[in-house]
Amino acid sequence: MLQCPVGELSTRVEKRTAKNGNTYLRYIFSKVKCRKCSQRENCRVGKSKAKERNYSITQASEKNLERLKFEESEYFQERMKIRHRIEEKNGELKEAHGLRKADSRGLFAMHLQMYFTAFTANVKRIVRLEELAME
């Protein structure tokens, strides 16, 4: 059971497992007791129109714990610093050059479209840089 800051215990707990392997514990508190509570405005217990108020705690699975540990590594942090530049180029390819939707069916056709689109975008970028250099 979980105890709120005022000292009230949860009435029940529901344990659920998500598709990603995480376990969620949902602690349910009495709405009647919460209504009379002096700390009601500062409470972290979920506010809803249901008959009870609840608070959820996530317990990460082994696989997700490994991912979280990797995300704290220095290698990951360095890679995240350059990600925005890559995402900016991908966004340009999708928005300005039509890579959002496939022209033909099949994986091979999509690969060709991707290569030609990237080639076109790079040529445009080179021409723009040469024009700037000539000025």
C-alpha cells in the first residue's frame, strides 16, 4: 500500500504490464477522504471525475533499464548534440523535396527515391554555396 503525505493509505492497488514490458502500479485512494483533506490543492494524486483518485508508479523492465543507463552515457550525450542537425536535413527532405510519400511501391523503389532526393538536395546546396562564394 502507498501512503499519502497526510497519512491516508490507498484503498487498493492495481498491477498492469504494458506492451513494452514495464509494470505499472496504480494506487487508488478514496475520493471521500481526499475531499476532506487539508493538502488537497498540493496533492500529487491524480485529479479526475471518477469515483476514486489514483497515483501511478512505473517500474521499468530490464530492457528499459539498460536503455535508460545507455542514455546517461557520455557517448549518447555526444550523439544527441548533433542530432538536431541531422533531423533538420531529414525534415527538409520530407517537406521541401517530397520524401514524405513514396512515389512507387516496394522497398527498392523507396531506396531509389531516397537516394535521388538526397542527391538533388545536396546538388542544390552545393550550387547555393558556389553562388555565395562568387559574390
